[in-house]
Amino acid sequence: MPDGSPLPTCRPETGFIPREIFSSRAVFDREQETLFARAWLFVGHESLIPRPGDYFLSRMGIEPVILCRDEAGEVRVLLNSCRHRGMRVCRAERGNTRHFTCPYHAWSYDLSGRLVGVPMRRQLYEGVLDEASHGLVPAGRVARYKGTVWATWDAEAPDFAAYLGDVRPHLDAVLDHRDGREGGSEVIGIHRWIIPANWKFAAENFLGDTYHNPSHASVDLIGIGPSARSGRTGRRDEQPAQHLWVSFPSGHGVHSLIAPPDNPYTPAFRDDPEAEAHFARCHEERVRRLGEAARLSAFTGTIFPNASYHGRQPRGICVWHPNGPEETEAWRFFLVDADAPAHVKDVLRRYYMRYSGPAGMTEQDDAENWLYATAACRGPISRRQPFNYQQSLGAWRRGDPVPGDVSLQITEQNARNFYRAWQAHLDGAPWPALIGQDT
Amino acid sequence: MTSPAAEAAIAIGATPPPLPPDPGLLLLRQEVEDFLLHEADLLDERRFREWLALLAEDIVYFMPIRTDRAFGEQAGEFTAQGRGISWFDEDKWTLTKRVEQILTGVHYAEEPLSRVCRVITGVRLLAVSPDRRQVTARSRFLVRQGRLDYERADFVGSRTDILRREPEGWRLARREIILTDTVLLAKNLSIFF
Ligand code: FES
Ligand SMILES: [Fe+2]
């Protein structure tokens, strides 16, 4: 897009989306200003920082942040940038410390971000420097949710629960114990890799692009799931269920399942009797604990804007950090129940590694597609043709059988809703409008 | 995890000093080097099934993930084989699946197939069993991957391999691959190392 021309407007309800939003630097810069600087973003997981002094380097948009636990046990999210000349005050990715001391001129900060050390302060800064206002910049708000940590730069942002809205039970199905108890997950590993593609392709893929299944034909032909050695093809055992594609006012979208009323256990670990017995037992307990609510399970989803999940197996949260209009840094946090037997964790981690990420047999093909779709947004001739988002246009209904806008067929409605919310953020809409509380 | 090869693994960062001079080892090193270069040729030529045949049935194929740690805390730099998530921590079944996937012809990350050149160099023996039927070898690699028109990825690192002499010849029983990346600066690890 030439300098000075207005940003393209996205009106997804038409069924078309301009290609520029996937390649324009001006759009990318606006996203940083008005979207990533305001929305609730996934920062990490408490299992990464169990003890006071533990820290983990993370990101919020293009901003580097430190996720840490201070001496009092409080979880903090701090901009990793010295208040003097901006140097990163913490450069080891994980560890334990009492202070963050800047490598440049050695200002130092405590775990709550307070500026506690300035070399030669009395000679050089006496009566001038106000230390109290020179701490590391904290996130505007931080929320801990079932082990996960989220933050927003905007102190005026609504509560995380209000931001989630009705997507909450779907996210709960990701974060809760397989046996239905609340929370209880831990991160067993993190992938970080570069995808030369716009971040929105990945976010959109996870919020319910079920239509892209043909791109995974190769794994489906050979079978890579936990029942593959027993002769099952595909990526996993499919359970009989009603598939739902649901979108929400804040921009979230999910692909979830509703099991039949009798909610039977579907074998999914045929290659490993011990894991199968474990998950069958978890399923029974979940049904006993949650009753009717246990029929809902989360398949994939995106919490607006860039935190996606796989809710069943391989289970994890993937964050699509924007590096530039054509580059994304993907981070996947792999989740298991912390108290699962060691053998079950071993079965899961092996499945995760062969399925997910840049070495994963499934996701390699995703990255290939996103790269070339992004590249197709550069040319002036290509850009004359917007992308088509007409799939299942209008085929949804509100609140049936779950809250949200529900489609019972494969749909691009979740994507249309995502770009509606995206446009509202780019327009700088007030918070009530951004979370559907303005009516 | 408890195969003889796993027990003989040399811990990352604990490379032993060179073996004492021994004319018999010269020949052994030549055999190992030929094996590794032949293997690279098979992979460059996409003779994946023939490559699989060179892997022991109990192979461990491991590429850890690295993270930067503060001075004095480097113990956590590499993920561990047998625990958590690494780039690769695989057995022969999974490696066979990866080959089968490429051979479907619709694995789009490898269709069209990547053009790969593996430069394997600096082969040396780190350990030799008394009966000389099991050898631990270190090598360095530069792997260049080309895809379609503009895509190029370079991988530089080292490998620590355990080779075992079986009735049919040398077989790879364990491979540990160390890259320099923390954040992987390539979009995929769709090739073999
Ligand atoms: S930049 Fe940190 S002390 Fe100067
Ligand atoms: Fe996919």
C-alpha cells in the first residue's frame, strides 16, 4: 500500500477480505498500536515460575516482557526494557534471580519492577531522578486463569473474565484436568520457531478452519495418532459427536464437540493399554463430576487475537507473536495434567512431538500454506482480488445449543467474526463495543 | 531409553579427550566416516527407505531444544532425551512414519521435495567398545535446504552418533543433533539430519 493512502477496511460480512491486511506494513503498525497494545494476551503459565524469583521471558505483541514471581509470590508482567536507554534488563530466557541488572549502565530493578539501584546516584542524579516513577513498565492488568497467565497493556481493559465472555467453558475444557477437576495442568515443553507468514493466518486456522483438512492428507493416509500402531489411520481416533463452530463478541472462535447424551468413552490410545485405561478413567470421573456439561469438549480455538489451542490431544496453547507483516514467531506451550502418571506423560509427549510444531508431521504442512498465502498478498494485481470468505455465509444461529453464534456445519463465520473484531480494534472502538457489551 | 546405546551416550558438554593413538582405530574411523558420508548421500538422493535400513531397530534420534540461561545456570540449556519436549526424540517407528509421509506425495512441506546438500565433516571417534563393535563418533554438519524458488535454510551443528556393528553391517543406534538456534530460525524441520 503506498504511503499516505488510507488503511484498507475489512468488512467481512460481505464475504470478502482485502489481501493488504496480510502484508501491509501500515496495517501491521496499526495492529501494534491499537490491538496488541490493548487486547488481553497470553503471557505464560504458572508452572514455568513456581518459586519466588523465578522468571520466564515472554512477549506481548512485539514488546519483550518478563513474567516473574516476586518475593511475595505475586505474578508480575514487566516490560523488559531499561528506563534509561532501553536495554533488555533480562536476557536469559528462564532462571531465578533477586534483581534484574541492566548490562548497559547497571541500573537495577527488583522482582516487582522497582528501580532499586542507580550507580553514582548521589553524585549524578541527586534531586533530579525520581526512582519511584522509573520502574520497569508493568502490564496494565494481569490475570491468572487456571494456571495460565494473561496480561493487557491497557489498565482500562475489562476483567479477563468479561473479555473471555462465553468462550470460557471451551477454554476451561482445555485447561481443566482431564478428569474434570479445575486446572491442574503443567507445561512440559515449549516450541519457538519462525514462520514467514502473517500471524493472522495462524490465528484464523485455529479458530475453526476445519476446511483445511485436505492439506493434512499425508498424515491422515499414514496414521500418526496414539492408535496408529493398532492400524488406525488419521491423526487421532474421532469420537462420535456433534461438531460446533462458535464465535463470540470479543473475536474468539472455537471448534468444539458435543458428545451424545450417553457420552461414552471413545478409545483413543489403542497402542498403549495403560494410557487408554488412564484416559477412560478420567473420562468417567469427568462425566460423574460435570454431568451434562461433560458433553462439551474443546477441539481447537483462538482466544482473540493470537492465543490458539488444541483442547484434546495433542493439548497445548500456541501463541502467534507478530514480528512483521510477513513474519510470525510461533510459541507452543505443551500441556499435560501435572499429576498424570509418568508413563502417560511419556505417551503424550511423544505424540505431541510427532504432531506439532516445525518438526511435527501435521503442522509442517500448515506452515507451508501460510507462507505462500502471505506471499500472495504483495502484488498489485493479486491484491485487486480480495480473499473469499463466503463459506457458510449466514448459516449460524445464536445461542443454540451453546452461548455464542453457532454453526453446525463447517464455516468461515468464526473468521468473519474475528475480522469484524479485528477491524473494531483497528478503529479504536471503546471497550464495551469490543466485548459486545454496548447494546 | 535403556538400550545399550542410550547407556553409552556421552552427556552434552562432556566430550572426552581424544583416544590414545592406535593404528587399528584409523581403519575404524575410515569405516565410520564412509558410513556417515554414504548415509548423507542416500538422504541427499532421497533414497529414504535405504536410509531407514541403516537405522538400528532400537534407534534413538534426538535433537534437543536450547534456551539461553544466565551464567552459572547453564545446566538447563538443553532439553533432555526421554523427558519433556525436544525438537526430535524419536524411535524407528516415528522415523519410518516420516518417510512414509514423504512418500505419499502429498506432504506439502516436502512436495516438491526439498533440495538438500549435507556437508558432513570433522568425523572423529570419541569412544570404542573393547570388542570394537560399538563406536561413538562426533561429526559436524552444514545442511543447506532449498525449497521452491526463494526458500533456503541453513542448519549448522554437531552430531554425536553411536554406531553398532550388526551382522548386516554398521547400524546407527543413537543420534544426537545439536543446533545453534534457540528460536528455530527455519519454518520446518521436514528433513533428516
Ligand atoms: S540502559 Fe540500562 S542502565 Fe543505561
Ligand atoms: Fe492444520
